[in-house]
Amino acid sequence: MIQAFLYNADGHDQEVELDQQCLVGLDERTLLWVDADGRDRGEVEHLARLFDLDRGSGRELLNPQEAPYLDNYGEYFQFDVIGLSPGENGNGDRALTKWLPVHLDFLVGRRWIITVHDGELPFLQAFRDQGKGETVIGALSPPALAASLLDWHLSAYFEAVSELEEFLDRLDEAMLAHSARRSLLAGVVGMRRKVSQLRHFLNQQRPVFYGLSRPDFAQIFEADAAAHYQSLERRFERAVDAVDHARELVNGSFELFTTRTAEATNDLVRRLTFVTVMLGVIGAVAGVFGMNFETPYTRTGVIGFWVVIGALCAFIGIAAGLARRKGWI
């Protein structure tokens, strides 16, 4: 599906039908944004004819490369980033969004910009929804608009990291409130996997964000757009730092899990030790009275038997109370 949005700094921003007439009326106060959701061959070929795209552009749009790229075609430049699309959790867990990678291609011309993706990217719709009235987006240069969209793109990574951190906080609270369970360990492992995926996606895009701020590409932009891409590079580094910080939090949660597991093991060992001592005392007393020596006490009969049993029960009760007070059991 193709949507075209015409931004006019002097008039009305509106969604228009994409045709040759849209390109004829473009000037310094207007900007055309074409957003294609899906990589239908017919739609891509229509865009290629309308905007006179190079054949290499069409091939890259139809068959996204695994790693993002940055190409300069003279009249326009083209690059690819990896966006985050919310997906369905297979286990039905709604506590954490499952983020899926979506390749997002940008083609930036003199007064137009094209975005092509094959999955839902909420930040694109959020960018369009923020304009509640007439805007001056039409006065922006296409590279400046692309920089703004990339900033929103990085915000999705910050949002994903914030969600991971909140989930880890709840996980740590569960570990502190209860003994370590294997289900909690599964949560830590899942978080480790998600953080690794986010870090991998960002690292793949590093050449694009660094390349857009290089001097050779800076010559394509206006002075203000070049400054935007330099700022965007710093924001990209902050996104990488945020993911690295989340990775440290995951490691901290794993250390907390191992600590709680060790504490539970120590508690079990103390309980087993206490029970072993009590059984040893009982066995020792029973052994003493089971020796084959005649003593006055061994001739007391049933009364002596219950006195020994009562003394043993009193000893165990006192010992158990003392152990509970000391935290041994």
C-alpha cells in the first residue's frame, strides 16, 4: 500500500494521490513524502518510473539486504535501517512487547522522500499524527525530514530498552520477595536474548549513521541538515549505551538470581544439619539406654521410658526454638 503526503509550508498539509502532477508542483516550500508499506513489485516499479530511480534502487527495495547500506545515486541517496515492529508473543505474555526487525529503506531526493518497509512501524504513524494543525514541515529539506524520522526511529529503541528495564525491575523484586525459581531464571535468559538482539540490530546500522555524517555526504545536505546528522550520530551512540546498560542490568539480575539460589541452598543445608544433629542426639540417648548394664534407672519401667521420651521432646523443642531465633531453620 502506498500513501503520499504533501506538506506545504504556505498552505494545507494533505494526503494526495500519487501521480506525476505531485512532482510537477514541488518547490522550496513544499515536500512530498511517499510511504510504501510492503514490497509489491508493481508498486516498486511504479515508484521507479515516477521518480526515475536507478535499477539498483529497485533491486534493493525488492530484495532487502541483510545488513543496512548507504548508497549515493547523485540525484538522490538511499539507505536502509532496521526498525522495530511490535509483534505477538507466542506464549501469550503481555507483560513485554515482542519486537520484530523490519527493514526500512529511505530514498531522499531534492524535494521528495520515499520510505519503504514490509511491516508495521508505529513511529511513522506517530510522526504523522503529531501534526494536529497546519505545520511548516514543507519548509524542511528532504534530508532534514529524513533526519527527523531517523530520530523517531531511534526513539523506538529507547522505548524498547525502557520496557526491558521495567521488566527487569519487576523480575528483581520477585527474586527478592520469593526464593529463586527456575521460571525467574527463564525470564533472565529471555531478557539476555532480547538485549542481544537489540544490540545486534543497532550495531548493524552503525555504518549508516556514521556514513550520513561523513564529509562526502555532508556536501549533499544543506548546512542545517548536516548538523542534524551529526546530532543524530551522537543520539545513536546514546542508544547503543542504553542497550549496553540494559545488558549490565541483565547481568546484575543473573547475579541476584545466583545469590538467591545460594541463599536457598544454605538455608536447606542448615535445616538438614539441624535435623541431623537432633537425630544424632536421639540416637545417642537411645544407644546409652540400650547398653547391657544394670542400673537403678533401667529398672523404673514404663515411668522411666516416658521420662526419657519427655526429656527428648523438651530438648528438641528448646533446640528448635533456639535455631528459629538464630535463623538456622
